[in-house]
Amino acid sequence: MTYPVFATGDVLPASDMNAIGLWKVTTATATNQSTLSINNCFTNNFDNYRIIFMLTAVSANVNFYWRLRASGTDSTAGYYWGGLRVGTLGTSSVNANSPRPGAEVNPSFLSSAIPQGTSTIELSRPNESVNTPFTFVENFNDTTDQQIRSGGGIHLVASAYDGITFGVAGGATMSGIVRVYGWRD
Amino acid sequence: MEPLTGAFHDAITGETIVRELTNEELKSIPQTPGEADDASEPA
């Protein structure tokens, strides 16, 4: 038994493999689309998930959002969240948003000139028929500054979801990669 | 104007399809293109 440090040639028994903490569920890519939806990524295999979204291009200066999804349909209501936004040039704000049923969540003002950015989202129990707490850390360029935001919230709809959609507002398009990981129960 | 499209990935099969968004999907996309939709704004 060499767990947790494995050596070349070691046999990897199920007990060791099942102790691995983070398992990649899937990778999805968008190329000049308005939305990127991932279906069947949340199952009863895991309670908690990490999602990493990497933006590589956006067609205009727009906001970015994500939504939970069930059986091919986005949930567009019940997102409560807040966060701290810090601009590297000193423009900062506290985003204590009230619920915005039907509105997007995690908006960041993306710059088409400098579209590189990453958002890391942690979801708790999205595949269970309970509300879905989440936290996030993201960094994106807006038109004047490099913005870093961290925060959290809850999707206050006690339904089970099997997917997630990322998108940009206002008829724009984006390119990016989403990777979904499950935390070992 | 080109019709808006979405990428739809299935985590089970690993397949991704690209198709035009339906009217219902188009209606659900936030239309505000800028910071007026930011969280610092009142709901």
C-alpha cells in the first residue's frame, strides 16, 4: 500500500482509486456560440461539483451568466447571490444583489479586446431535490480594469438538476472551455 | 444577422452538437449587453 503516494508499477485497488478526491466528469467547448449547455453532468455519483469555465473569446463587451439546467431546459429563476468585486486599478464594489428571478447570475463585464478570464464555481448537491448553494471566484477583464470577484449564493429552487448552461448576454457570442469535476463523497 | 447558436454537450456520450437556439431559448438570454445588468445594480 503506497497510498497516497503511488509508485511506478503499483497496483491501484478500488479502495485507493475511490479515495481520489476530484474526478473529471466531462469537458465541453464552445466556439462562437451564445450558449454552452452541458447535459447529464450532475448525477448521484457525487454530491458536490467544481466547474471551471475558461473564456477564450467574446464578440462584444457583454455580461456572462450561468444557469442550472434540468432535462434540457435552463432554470431562469431563484438565483440569490452576492460578492466582492475588486478592480486591480482600485475600482471595487460590494455586490449584494437581491433575488433576480429570471435573470442571469455571476455577470461579469467581459472585454472583447482582452477576453481571457476564468470562473471557478462550486455547486453543492445540484442533482438532489433541494436548493443549490454555490460559491464562485472569477477574474475577467472589463473595458477599463482587471476585475476579480468572489462570492456565493443559493439557487432557491428545490429541484434536481442534471446540467448547466453558460452564456453571454445581448446576442453576443463566445468561445471557451468548461470542465466539470465531481468531489468524491 | 446570423442566427444565434448554442453548443450542447452530453456528458454521458461526450458528443457536442451545435444548433440554432429555439425561440424559447432566445427569449431566456439576457438582452442587456453591459454593466447595467451588473449585480451592483438594484434588482
